[in-house]
Amino acid sequence: MPLQQRDSVLPTGTARPSAGGATARKAVALISGGLDSMLAARIMLDQGIHVEGINFYTGFCVEGHTHAIRNHDRDKPKRNNALWTAEQLGIKLHIIEVIEEYKEVVINPKHGYGANLNPCLDCKGFMVRKAREWMEKNAFDFIITGEVLGQRPMSQRRDTLPVVARESGAFDRLLRPLCAKLLPETLPEREGWVDRSKLLDFNGRSRKPQMALAAKYGFTEYAQPAGGCCFLTNEQYAHKLADLWTTRGSKQYELDDIMLLKVGRHLRPRPHFKLIVGRDEGENNFLNGYRKRFIHLFATSHEGPLALVDGPANDDDLMLAARLTARFGQGRDAETVTLSVTDTVGLTQTLSVAPLTARDIPPEWYL
């Protein structure tokens, strides 16, 4: 579990004298781990601004979880991109957990959802508000983000950028260096803390200007610029989350709920229970950590996955769960597969079943 606040051990960016010899102003940068926020912070460092990064942990980020679990992701870098970004920039990064506070954003977004269950406008307002609170507490002067006008259809339009500034309480202390020339002047520009002529006018969804600027700075191996860290933008994940809410009759969730949605093959063969089936050794090991909280089963006669039964299950349900689990193991073509089934109090039974075939599994069972 992340700490309530954890400072990286990276060196703090050194404040340099600004024009006129005054001590540099201080900006807190929202660092997502993506290219845009990295470039925005670098532009400010080039102007002599003392920059420190801030990254909020909501529980919905892709990084540092699925890549570390799944075997087919083992060749991918095991890094937190926000920390990596801070290291490249030579700035201090503050990682702050906001899991409980963020629930209201996900459950009841004032501005609604995007294409899936992504509350992008409410999310950005929340992040900037939290950054403003941190700015005020730590006597910083303004906030910077990597937003680009026209890049995101929900949160980065000309009519929604002012909404974020207003509803976060940041107002004109929010500076967006990558597209500032296309927006009204902010306080840091009017006061001469930053030179507006050295800010940029990026616009639209193309990342080519950012990639060219990254090359100029010598940044390589950065996160894919068109990517995103948030699982809520993922259609499959959003479908599983919606299923969770519908089944429970409530949008409330815990961290374990949203972590489990990221792992395994999810099937709902009956309305009252769901089966979560590991897809490889890494996922089996992860799901094994939840075996005392769920009925769990695995084949003993053949190599195969560990599966969790989420929801109440009678004997008939367990037979179906066993046949499904057998389907996804090495015994899928055998006449009979033997499985061990253990309930939440530790009582174990043995079932011998005929695996389901692919045509026995309706597409609507897959979440």
C-alpha cells in the first residue's frame, strides 16, 4: 500500500536566480509520468523556476501493477513513470495517496463520464485542487500542468480549461506551458515570473510537436505520448467496474475491488457470482493472495489456473465454476479433470468434472 505521502529520494531541482537577481519563484507540477507533464516542467526549469512534482495515487493507474504481474509483460520496464520523469528532470517528487477522497470523483462526477467510466473533467479539477492545497501549505507560487488545448475531448477544450481553473480554486495561478500562448495570461506571466514569449502554442491531438521537443531535450524511453495511465478509460475495465456496481447495487468500492478488476479473466455465468481465472503464473500468484477471502479452486490432475468465486455459490454453482476452470487449463481436452475447491473457512472438497468446451461458454459470460 502506498503511504499517505511519500517523497522520492531524488535530488531537488536547484532554485536559480531569476531575471533581476531575485530568488526563483516556486511551482508545483502535476507529474503524471507522461511526456506532456515532463516537457511542461522542463520548460519551467529552463526559465529558472524552482519546480517540484506532485503525483496522486488513486488506485486506478496501470503502472507498476499489471506489468509486474503478467508473464507476457515481463520484458517491459518495471518502473513508476512519474518517478522516472522526476529523475530525468532532477526534481523532487511528492507521491500522495488520495484513494478515499477520489471515490467521490469516480462515483458521482459532476460533469459526467467520458467514453467509458472516465470522469476526466472532474478528475482534472480534483488533481489541480489538491495541488493548489499543497501549493498553499508549502508556500509555492503557482501550479503547472502538461495540458494541451484540444488534446483531450472532455477536459482539454477551450471551454473546459477555465472550468478546471475555476472549480479547483487555482484560477490564474494555473499555468499550462505547452499551450499558454493560446490562452489568456496567467498571474505568473503578468508578474514576470515567467517569460510568456518562451511558452508554447501546442494545439490538437497530434503528439509530433511534443516528440520533437523531447528529442531536442534528449529525452528518450519516455512513456508512450498517446497513452494514458488511467484504467477508467479502458473499455473492458469500465465494463467490469460497471458489472461490479450493478451486482452490488452500489457504486461503493474498496482498493482490493479495483485491483482485482485489473487481473485475470472475468466471467459471470450466473447473476449472483463471478469467476476470476488467472491467465498465467504471475496472475495465479497474485490471486493466491486472496484465497482466504473467496472460494478458490484449481485443478490437481492437470496444470491450470487458480480461480476465485466472487459471490455466493451453491453446489450446482461450484460444479459450473469447476467446469469453467478446467476449460482454461491443460486438461481442457480431457474427459475428466479433478479440482480442489476450498471455501472461505478452509474446508476443501474434491470435484471431478468434464471441462466445458468453447461453444458451451456464451460470449455474454465474459466481462
